[in-house]
Amino acid sequence: MFYEVVRRIVVVMSTATGAATASSATTNSSTTITTASPTADTGTTATATTTARSDASPRTGAAAPKSPGRAFGWPLRFAVLSLVWGFSFLFIKVGTQGFAPLQFTLGRLAFGALVLLVVVVLKRERLPRSPRVWAHLTVAAFFLNALPFSLFAYSELTIPSTLAGICNATSPLWGMALSVIALAEDRPSRRRVAGLGLGFLGVLTVLGAWQGFAGTDLTGTAMALGGSLSYAIGWIYVRRTLAGVPHSHLSMSSAQLLLATVQMAVVTPLFTTAPAGYPVIPLLAAIALGALGTGLAFLIQYGLVAEIGPTTAQMVTYFVPVIATAAGVALLHEQLSWNTPVGALVVLAGAALTQSKPRTGTRSLPRAGATTH
């Protein structure tokens, strides 16, 4: 029963949005690039390889390796992925109660990189060797990991985890807006422009703009939106610089997380002092978010894209803010006014509209630049 409910919801949403681009958790661009972008502030990794078709797995031309847990039905793994990424904002809120935002970000990146590097060793894969690839991955690590993870951590010092999760859902909107400017092949249609306008109307609804943003910390909200914008910048950069790189998705993403960890290891001591202690609950939050949300979740998403294709797998994006809101209200007792869920639905509707394309007789190609996170 559970499998069937999840499967039907995802299939209906996938059909409604048409041939969508990559989400915060999907590959994008069928004939030139595959970009996996686990959505949300959840452990975003990105890499690009040549592929043969739009529903191909994140691979380098060979058949995709069997994903961990393939024995379990994809609806169950899809649900686990949604839960892990949806709870990431709760983990951030809990973790920053015991550690400085930069320290928490460093911890989650380190645990996430450790998980992926272990898998790389077990699969006997190699990290990239080209200095050019490492240079581009350094930039990608900053915009897709170090910067947005830090911004979301700082934002949740002053805003609820529910609001942070909803701000994260604006990544497809930023991606669509930026891709029009940065990618010559992306031309805005009326449908996409309407989706962009609708999405940002949803943001204003969430923030209660008609009340003068009363009760909303604008600095924290701006940081969360900035983190979402950073994802979009990173995905476009990856698409322009790493398309066709002959390395496995796992290898590239592991290198990227390793670079992000090094970046945070350099920056964190400059702006924070050593923690006075290591409180258990915040430490467990960092471990859970890193190992599960950044490491294991990537492996699950990798398998989902290989099994059911990017268009369906990217639908996880639309479940993340719903779960983040439910977790914040139920477990952290955060207050929820009527405009928050209503605005969130408007944001998701706008995001879905920017990813949709009119039905045609031929199968359309996924685009890059949108999410999840």
C-alpha cells in the first residue's frame, strides 16, 4: 500500500511537469551532460558526463552500477530520500544549537565525504587526476557545498527550519532565471516566465509581504535564499565547464565533497574558536546530516536516477519542503501561520511550471539549472 501511494504520487507529478530538468536531485541534459544535484541543503553534489539518452544514469558511458539497496522497491527508497533531505533542516537547527554554523558545516561535509570515499575505495574507483578538473571542482565545491551549507546554517540561527526548507525550494526559480542569462540555448517561454513570477509571488506570501514582513528576520531569510541561489550558480558553472568529463559520477562527487571539506577546514578556524565541548545531540545531528543526508542519500539518489530516470527521480524536490515543514512543526514546535503552507504550495507550483514544457510529438530534452536540495 505504501509503495503504491508513493509511486502514484510521483508518477502523477512527473507527468504534470513533463520532461523536467534536473532538480536538486537529478541529472540533466541528455546528449551533452548529466548533472546530479541532490536538492536542498542536503549534500548537493554535481558532476557532468556524456550520456546517450535523457533517462540515462549518472555514468561515463558504461552501464550504471547496481545501486545499494536495489533489492528494495524504488518507492521505498524514494520515500527514504525525501525523508532524509526533508529532515536536513531540522538537523541544521539542532546542530547549530551546539556548534557555530561554520563548525557544523565542516562536520557534515567531513562525514559526507568520508562515506563517499569509502564507497570509492570499495568500488575500486579512482578520483580525477586532471588539474583542470580539480580546479573546476574546487569552484563547484564552493558554490554547491561550502557556501550554501554555511548560509543555511547561519540562516537557521534566526529563522525557523520550516522557512529555511521553503526558501530552499526556490532553487529551480533561480536556476531558470540564471540559465536564461548564462546559457544561450535556454530561451524563456511564456510558461516558464509565468512560473518564475508565480514562484516569487509564493516567496512573498510565505514572508507575509502585505504585513511589512512583520515577524520575519530578513537577514536570515536572505541568507537562506542566498544559499538556494548559490546552488543554481553552481549547477550552471558545472554545466558550462565539466560537460563530457570522462569520470564516474561517484568519483567526481567524492572529489567535490573532499574539496569542500578542505575549504571549510581552512576557513572555519579563522572565524571561530574551538568548541568548548561536543554536546551529544548536536554532534549526532552533524553525523546524521553528513553521513545520511550527504553521503548515503547521494548513493540512493544515484540508484534512483539509474533505475527510474531523472524526470521521475527529481520529483523528490517537491516533497522536501513539505517534510521540512512537518518536521519543524511536530518536533521543534515551530509556529506555522496560514501563509507559510499556502506560500510554499505557490512556490512549488511556480517551480514545477518553470520545469515543464508543452507536450509535443517528440520527447523533449531535460534542461540544466534547477533543483534538490
